[in-house]
Amino acid sequence: MPQTRSPRVARFEDFEVDFRDGELRKQGLGIKLQDRALQVLEMLAEHPGLVVTREELQEKLWPASTRVDFEERVDQAIDEVREALGDSPDRPRFIEVLDGRGSRCRSSGPVPRPPLASFVTRPKRTTSSSPSIPPGLTAASRPFVTSDPR
């Protein structure tokens, strides 16, 4: 699987997970998630729509010297993630397990940042008899004009 940089924050409908702080929230309220389950969720969210194999999870999350029932631990972590997200194995919305292949995150993405254009204000059009202001300029930036001929 190609290396990608973890998203700092990912969204799943009403859920938001901040991987840097290790927090899962639903509409701003924290939901407890064990470290290993959070790591599995992060790895799946790094590759939305792509299958992450059990071997890839094992290599990244459990050192080679670790002696555990890896299959059971992965299943437990995925079950915990699904429970926290209110997801169902029968009708998955977020985490899909593909028997014999691995798992994938069906819906996630970084939290979008507002576009810069949303912070830019455009000058208002006026219908007064004052001299017109070219687009992009404000009244404060036009040359000073007076009717006093002195």
C-alpha cells in the first residue's frame, strides 16, 4: 500500500476524528475509543475506498516480536470502531470488511477548509450620482475629489 500522510482530522457524517489528539467526536461530544481501535481507524482513513489488508494492519500496528492472536485483535479493534460509529457489519456505512481481503473505509475525508474566496468581500454597487468606482477598488482607495476649485 502506498505511503500517505495521515489526515489530521477526518469526517464520517456526524463524526469527526482528530488523529493528532486521539479524539473521536459526534456533534462535538467525545466518544471513547481504545488506542488500537483509533490506530486501525486512522490507517483505514488514510486510504479511503482502498482495501487495507490484515497483513498491512499487522505490520504497521504490531511489532514483529509481538505475540498475540492478531486475527482476534484486529476483529476486536474493527468491532470497537464500528460500535463507536454506530456502524453495522450487515449494512456498513463507514467500515467494510471484505472476507479474505481486508477492510476499507467507505466514507471519510479531511475536514474541508473554507475557501479563501469566502473571506473576500466585493465592493457594493451604488446607484448614486457619485463617480463610479472601478471594480476591485473601494471608496477609500479612489483619488480625493473636491468641488472647491481653490
